[in-house]
Amino acid sequence: MKNLKLASRETSERTIIQIGDLKIGQDFLLIAGPCSVESEEQMFETAQAVKQAGANMLRGGAFKPRTSPYAFQGLGLKGLKILEKVGKEMELPVVTEVLDTRDVSWVCEYVDVLQIGARNMQNFSLLKEVGKTNKPVVLKRGMYSTLSEWLNCAEYILNEGNPQVILCERGIRTFETYTRNTLDLSAVPAIKELTHLPIIVDPTHGTGKISLIPPMSFASVVAGADGLIIEVHHKPEEARSDKEQALRPELFAQLSAQVLKLRKYYLEELQ
Amino acid sequence: MKNLKLASRETSERTIIQIGDLKIGQDFLLIAGPCSVESEEQMFETAQAVKQAGANMLRGGAFKPRTSPYAFQGLGLKGLKILEKVGKEMELPVVTEVLDTRDVSWVCEYVDVLQIGARNMQNFSLLKEVGKTNKPVVLKRGMYSTLSEWLNCAEYILNEGNPQVILCERGIRTFETYTRNTLDLSAVPAIKELTHLPIIVDPTHGTGKISLIPPMSFASVVAGADGLIIEVHHKPEEARSDKEQALRPELFAQLSAQVLKLRKYYLEELQ
Amino acid sequence: MKNLKLASRETSERTIIQIGDLKIGQDFLLIAGPCSVESEEQMFETAQAVKQAGANMLRGGAFKPRTSPYAFQGLGLKGLKILEKVGKEMELPVVTEVLDTRDVSWVCEYVDVLQIGARNMQNFSLLKEVGKTNKPVVLKRGMYSTLSEWLNCAEYILNEGNPQVILCERGIRTFETYTRNTLDLSAVPAIKELTHLPIIVDPTHGTGKISLIPPMSFASVVAGADGLIIEVHHKPEEARSDKEQALRPELFAQLSAQVLKLRKYYLEELQ
Amino acid sequence: MKNLKLASRETSERTIIQIGDLKIGQDFLLIAGPCSVESEEQMFETAQAVKQAGANMLRGGAFKPRTSPYAFQGLGLKGLKILEKVGKEMELPVVTEVLDTRDVSWVCEYVDVLQIGARNMQNFSLLKEVGKTNKPVVLKRGMYSTLSEWLNCAEYILNEGNPQVILCERGIRTFETYTRNTLDLSAVPAIKELTHLPIIVDPTHGTGKISLIPPMSFASVVAGADGLIIEVHHKPEEARSDKEQALRPELFAQLSAQVLKLRKYYLEELQ
């Protein structure tokens, strides 16, 4: 693919990113947690449930990129402190989205993995900044982004010296309105052809509908995804953001069991 | 979904369409064959190979809707006669695309199943005409079509008295250029929520890339698809259309074995 | 542009299509009238008003390609007879959409110009059929169609021996929901670069909003369009289709005066 | 429009933004200049030419958001100093894009107007930061952005206390590949219905083709745009970015004369 040097498939073996015992790109990455960090109680309850269900990373937003300035913008530092505390106690690495170049260095003090959201995929200053850290970065695909543009954004991070990029397909914008976005699962094997970086899928934002999350999670596994990121809330009806697409812990537990079993089948039969 | 009467999920149990022993909507439908019928030899060799590999329906175009008037337009009646002969000899039901209201009644003499292509999804005259036959109809999704519009097209067919509609997701058009179309697999479970009609997936046109056909086929199965339609040519390099996306028989055989095994896993573990 | 022979800019001087005194491609074509022919009274009242306002062609649908089979499908032959009668009496050539290859020859008995709608742009059988007539054809752009595909559809008509094709930009489908479609006005000068055929614009379907029709009409004129097609109904609130986007005759009269004056300005100052 | 308070049409008279004698939202804003600031000579020559041709603001990028990290990224501070110097000498206010929250305050020392590019439209941290300055802000529409999302981004700026937002339509991303983007001119009158903020058009990025810039500029004027932003380079063949879409000064001078005359016509006849 044009212009790619460091991210190109030809330049490297498959990238494995290690966090503790977890080897991303080899072990199946199952990130779960609420859209926003709202309280210690919420995070503990959710974290406990998802860990028990098999999740190996905890998500929670402290800075929320909301369409309207009047929507809940996240708890900020307070949220990060909760996230760190809960992650440590539950022995789960934690990931959070970062929105501002000025926040990158101090957010790194609290989390294990940084996330660049879809709206900031081509925020090149932010890409360079996370490229200067030693934290793995989940780089979401912009909702209008070609595969080539997306990989060039990964290249921005790699080019600053940080080789730990995890790509995340989260749906693109099309004319379809039944789903929130159109999850482009062909991106998974296509990205595998083009780069050595791991790729995970976000079926929550990719569909925006609880009923579609399980089938799209299964489809992601057998398309070759290296992981999933799924919104789970212990009481979705009380969530301050994305309440209509967060799974209850029970539903997540069932999904997780199916996903992890299917992953084994995939490795044995389909790879 | 607005305006739907006959096609709506609420109005009926899951539709099962029976052709000989094959129960579409229950048995996994595996349609294979070349883009265009080119010769008796081509059809026999391909049909033999796909039947042995597990396909239970044979495809082959006699009328080809080509972007340019100067491209190969299909063998017409001659192609239909070959298709019928080969289908009978190989004991495979056959499906072909129909483009013109004037052709519908006599094309029915030669084939078991009619196909409405993506470009004709909203050719309402043609929908009404196939709705007057007693043949099952594969209705492909238009490349710009919402789920609602697509189901309304099925409604046109049902409303004429033909209840045997098989929906087929074949990719929508987006800004992405790496793939020929963007295969919208979330349409599979979404359609299952909205209608009782069976839905199959066309990973060949949906991706336009041989390397992406296997992973997207696997993904279709676990997303709940009732079948697949895949282009296979005994000598792709000599094909008169779509040569870059037709599978060789050996590759199809391998894919078919994996797909049918995965389907069993799906029925036992994921449904 | 690839594959184009007859439609290519290089092969011909600008095409002029003559109907009576009207020279399309030279004179500004102003087509007006209701979405559907509903009654003689409706057509007479509307035709009288639009003729007086400066329109030089009358539109009216007898066969309506509606999303739902339960929506009003047009008056058919009865509608054609009304259209013909009113056109003759008002001395306005008439245009109507044709949906079915079987209708083309007899519809030609009633109208001066045939229209191929956006949903049938790639109905190649229909293109070939209208290509065999001696009637000018308004070929609307499909809502998902590239310029290249559109011009290849014109090529289908030209290739059958009918050189009288008028292209019509009517909006493409995008993610935007404020407008019904996204009117792609850059298509006007782009098409002028690529082909010798005239191009008109449909701001009614292109925007779906009465308030946006005047500014988009003005923009079309100075972008170099050869004409406009605008829905006008003498009593929009009683229209059987598209009531929310039909102009009242008074508003059309005002728009028409502005458009025709601006066209003069364009020819003198901007061409 | 949902959620809008400060940006909504109902809350205010049309916003007029004054810079020296220039009243944006009333006077026609004609911004011209190169994609990137490359040298003092380049800026002087271009500025002189565009000023003489009627431009009333000078553009020039010092920080360039490039798809690839290996493409020219702009001269940074050096570029800003050149821009400031040339603007002062030529008595033209200057506008430049800002990419990073950390740069906003010091960039304000050098320029009259800040620009938020399409890729940063939903960089909410950056929006808040420019909202804290007293500089007018050109807010480009994201290439995937609905009108509603775009106006909510303006709301972010207004909500921080800066009422001086100039919206800029610059083309959205569609399936069409003949043009670089699809310029959505219906956004101009639509935005006028929804907000009191001025809106300008960028036909350079909107089309990516020199031949389409004049017709789309004319169309913008009569669609009601409050201004245009056009890339001009004194020697396009030597430009370090966007060389294929920059106008030569002579072509800009001709276009500018036509645009300004057409604007007068618009105010007298079409408003």
C-alpha cells in the first residue's frame, strides 16, 4: 500500500504486543466495560462481571467526544483515578480514550493502553503525541476512512517510535439508517493482508443495536479478528451515555463464552 | 418496518422454500458456478466440481447486465439450454438472472430459480412479473439500498402471489476502493429480525477479491446466513467476465468443506 | 472516459435535440408539471400555469416507481391520454417515465420524450428498448451511480441508434438526511467535459425541500446546466405523490422568471 | 435543529464578523492563497496577485495535515512569520489552519483568523480552545459530517464565548471518484435556514479539479454563499502540496472578476 513503510505487511512479522501475560495479536483480546466511567461502584461491579466472564482488558471513558457540547463530557481526572484503581484491584489492564495532546503524558500515568477515537483518527498532532509514549494504542478507524488512510495514521504513530498499535474497525458511515454505522468486516482480512499490526472489532459502535452485537462478534472472530471491544454496563438503563447499546453483564457472559469457544474452533479449523 | 405486510417478521413463521429435497431456509444453501454460461464443457466441468464439493445449486448467467454495451452480454437462450442440460445431468437445481419482463415466462421453462440482480432491485415491473411465476426468486440487494427499500421490493413479489423470495446481501457501495463493494454482514441478523424470508450472502461480488471470499464466507455463516452464492470457474483465467474474482474448483472445495463444518458448529453452539 | 465511443466528448459537436421549435442543448429546457398525472383538471390547470410562466415542456408520471407496492402506482394508459391531450391543447411537448420494455413502443404513441428514472438507470433491457425508438430520452442518474457508469448507460441508448439522450442529475445518496438526496452539481461541468450530450438538473428530487429548490436552480444555471425539471402542482396539498416537494404555480412563476433572466446573464457573462 | 442553542437561526440576527473594514456575512469574503506557505517570495508574489484581483483575505498553511507522515508537513513557526509579514505588507488579513490545542494561543499572535480543517471538525478539545480566543474561526465541514453534527461543532466554539464562526463547505466523501470530493452546495441554503452564522465554500478541495472551480464558484455565489476560499499559487507546478488544484494568478483574476460581478447580480436579482 502506497507510502507505508513501517506498517506494511512486508516489513515485519506479525506484531505481538505484550501487557503482563497478555499477548495481543496472539491471545484473543476481549475488552469490555462501560462507555463512560461514572462511579467507583459502577466500575467495580462491571469490572468484576466482565473479568469473570473472560474479559482481559477493561475500558472506560474519562473524556467523552460528544456531538453536542451540552452532553456529558466525562469525569476527566476523577474518572481516570477510578479506572486505575479498579483495574489494579481487578488485575485488568485498562484502556481509555485520549482527546488532547496536552493530556497524553499524564493520562499515561493512569492507564495501560491509550485509545484514539474515530473522530480523531486524522488528528495528526495527537497521533504523533501517542507515538512518543511507550503505551500500546488502540487506533479506531474514522467513519469515513479508507484502509489506506487508516494505515497511514498507524504509520504516524510507528514513525514516532511506538510500534504498539492495535487497529480497531468500528463501522463506517453509509446511507443505511437501521444500524448506527455499517460494520465493515471485510476490513479485518484486508488489513491482515496489508499490515502486520493486530486488528480488533467494536461491534457495539459498529451496529449500535444490542441484538446485532452477538452475531457480529461471532463474524469478527471467524473473519480473523484479534479481539473485540464491547460496551458493558452493570445497569444500562442508568448509563450516562450509549445506554441503548450497552450489554448487561449476563448477556456479556453468555456472549463471551461463545466467542472464546468459537475462537478456539477458528484457530483449529479455519486459520 | 413501515409498509411491510407480507414480508414482515410478525406475519409468518420462517419461510422454507422447497426444491426437490432441498429446504432453503433450513438446509444451508450453497450456490456455485460461473458468472456467465460460456460453453457446455465449461458448465459441465464446473458443475461436476462444485457438486462434488457440496454445492446444492448451480448458477450461471445467460443475460449479463454489463456496465458497457460493448462487454460480453451473455449467450441468451443458448446459455439457458446449456444451463438446463447440465443442471439435469448433474441433478443440481439451477438459478439464472433475468433482466427483462418479456423474458420471465420463457426463462422459467429452463431454470428452477430466478435471480433479480442488484441493478434491477427496484425494477418494479420485473418484480411484479417474477411475482406472477411459481419459481423461487433470489432478490439481490441494490448497492445503494436501505434494508427497508429492499424488503419493500420483496413485498412487491409476495404481493403478486409468489411467497418464495430469498434475499441476497451482495455488498453496498461506499467510498472504500480496496474492495469492490462493502459487504454489509450486519444486514444478515438485521434482516432476520425484520422478516421471515431466508437470506444468503454473495461474498464474491461483496468483496471482489479472492483472498477475502473465505473469511467473509465464514463470517456469513456465523452471522446466521441461510446460504452463500459463490462464483466458481474451472479456468478463471479464461472466463469472459469476472475472471479476477472466480474461485478455482480446488479452492472452492476447501472452502465448502470448511463452511459446511462451520455451519454445523453454528447450529449446535451459536444459534 | 473508458469504454465510451458514441457518448464521448471527442466524437461529436455538442448534441442539439430538436422538438418543434425547441432546441435542447441550445435553448434552456424548462420542464415542469406534477409528479403524477391525477386528472384532466389537475393537468390543465398546472400546464396552463407553467406554460405561462415560461416552461417549454410538460412532465407527468403515468407509471410511478414507488418504494411500496401499496403506494399509488399511477393512472397508466388513462394518465398517458390525459398527458397527450393536455400537451396538445397547451402546445407543450410532454415527457413521461417508462418502466417496462413492453410499454415503450405504445407509450411512444402518446408522448414526445421518454424518461428513464434513477432506479432504472442500469436496466439495460429498457435502455436498449428506448434506444430503438426515435424519441428523445431523459436519462436520470442513478442515486449510486458514478459519472462513468451513467455515461455508459447513455452509450447503451446511442449504440441502438438513438442519439437523442438528455442526461439529468437528480441527486445521489449519501449519509446526509436533512436533504432527500445530495445534489451533485459538480456533475454538470464534469459531464460537459466528458460528453457532447446535454445535461439538465432536477432540484426537486435532488433536495426534496421546497425552500432549497430556488437556490439549487440558480446554481444549476451558472454551473452550465442545459435545463431544469421541476415538480409543480396546482394544489400540492392534494397531490397523490411527492406533495411535500411540489411547487405551487405562483412560486414556480417567480422562480422561472429569475432562472430565465439568470440564464441570459450566464450566456453573456460566464460562459 | 436538535441541541442547538447559540448557533440556531432563531437565537440571533445574521452574524456579521468584522475584521478592519471587512464585514464577513455582509461583504463577500474572497480568501485566496497557496495551500502551504513555502517561502517569502512565493507568498509575496501570490498575495500581490490575489489582492489586485480582488481577494480580501490571504490563506497559507503553516501546519499541514497530510495523509502520510512522510509528506511535507508545513514550515511551522517560520511559515507563520512569513504569513504575518506578507499580510501586513499587503494589507490583507491572514488565515491559517491550527492543528494542536497547544499551538492555538501563540498562533493567534501571527494571524487574524484561525481555521479548523475537515479532519479536525470533531476534535472537540481544539474547538474548545479556539472558542477561548477572540479570533474568528473558519470551521470546515468534516468529509463525513451531517449538517447537524457540523453545527454542533460550531456550538462548541460559541459555547466557549467566541461568537465569530464562519462555516466552510468543502465537499463530502462519496463513491464518486471523478472529483476529489462531492461539493454539497445544497448545504449553503440549508445552513442559512438553520443558523445565523455565515457560510463560505471551498471549491478547490470540493472538486480537486481546476476546470471545475469556476463553475462551482459561480454556483456557490447564487446558492447564497457568503464567500469563497480558493487555492492560488504563483507557480503551481512547483507547489509542495496540492499542485494539481491550485489556480494560476491569471486564472484567479478572471474568476474573481466574474464572481464579484455575479455577486452583485445575486444581491440585486436573486436574494
